Amino acid sequence: MIDIRKLKELVRLMVENELSELDIKDQQETVTIKRGGSGPVINHQPVIYHGASGASAAAAAVRSAAVEADDDGDGAPSPAAAPTAAAAAAASEAGLIAITSPMVGTFYSAPNPDSPPFAAIGATVGPDTTVCMIEAMKVFNEIKAEHAGTIERILVKSGQAVEYGQKLYLIKPSA
């Protein structure tokens, strides 16, 4: 049986030293004391990055081409410029299949910084091939290719925040 005086003294020491957990073991007794945090609760709002990848890159290409196609110098693109740029962006992805992010999180191309990437340009992948990991809420989720083919383009960098549905890779399907 634990002596109440000892227990009260341990709790007093925890409060004085701002400890949230204490484990003490000796030959006869084992004591674990945990106390709830009395500090303020801090909620973090997720940060969403709008990098130049996937659809945003195509939209940026369309805007860039439209500005360059300004025929009369008034800053307004000619009406035919935007569809031409959009067609060029779509043509660069023609016949390719996108591997998209199934969640919001942080993209990692390798299991750790010292390891080679899961998938590189030119690598052949199958439906069950792990191509990357996405970390969400301290959980690392392996992302599978879900299609067979060859990696043609990698659209995000390791450590970059990604959104649900964002294109990560473009693969050329195998015949």
C-alpha cells in the first residue's frame, strides 16, 4: 500500500517543478502519476501553400502566355491567347495519369533524408508500388501508385505541404 504522505509529497514536487508525468519504481512499489495540463489550449490552423504545381502551374502558364500574347500593348491579352496557352498546358499532360494526394499533409519522397526516393523520373511502378509518404498529424501514410507505368514528372518537392487531390506525379501508363 502506498503511503498517502509520500503520494502528496510527489504531487507537490510535480506542481513545483511543472511536471506533467512522474514514474517512480523501486523494489516494492511502482508509482505513475500524471496530471492534466493547466496551460492554455493552443489550436493551430493548417497552413495551405499554393505552390506552382499541378493545376496551379497550368493556370500560371495560361496567365503568363496570355500576358505575352498582348497584341496591342494595352496590358490585355488577345482573346485567342488564353485558349492556346491552356491547350499547350493540357497537351503536355496528354496521355499521362496523375497520382494525386488522398489527404492534406506533408509530402516526403523518401522514408528518411538519407534514403533514396521511393520513385524517380524514369522508374517503372506498379499499382502496389509505394511512390511517397504523406505525413498528417504525426502519422506517415504510404501512397501507392495505383496504376502501372513509368514516372514522367514529379510535381512536388520533398517536405512540401500538399492538399487533397493535388497532383504529385504524372506517369505514362504501360501498354
